[in-house]
Amino acid sequence: MTRQEAIKRWEFIVSRVFWAEEAISKEWDERLHAAPSMTREEQQQFAQEYFTAIATEIVSRTSDEELAAME
């Protein structure tokens, strides 16, 4: 993969992450604002749950063809 191809791939990934965050923001907004008052352990668990929610949103709106192209 060339550097330019890597940049294009990352542009695709980043755009999907931002789009997914926007799609789930209302559901997660209150919890995100509460995160700074959590313990370090709670923050780590919360972050994992948030990452999973973003990934789930991305995959739910990505076609099988697009998923195959990511390999």
C-alpha cells in the first residue's frame, strides 16, 4: 500500500467514525459528560463500551461489499 493509498483508507475510516459518533451522540451525550467524574477503571470500561457502540453503528450501515473492500 502506498502512502497515498493509506491516507485514502484512513480518510474513509475517520469519516465513518465521525458519522457514527454523530448518529449515536444523543444516546451517549449525558454519559460522555459524566465520564470525567468516573474512576480510571470506570473510564476504561466506558471507553470500551463507547468504541463498541461506534463500531456497531458503522457496521450496521456498511454494506457487505464495503466490508469486503476493507480487508
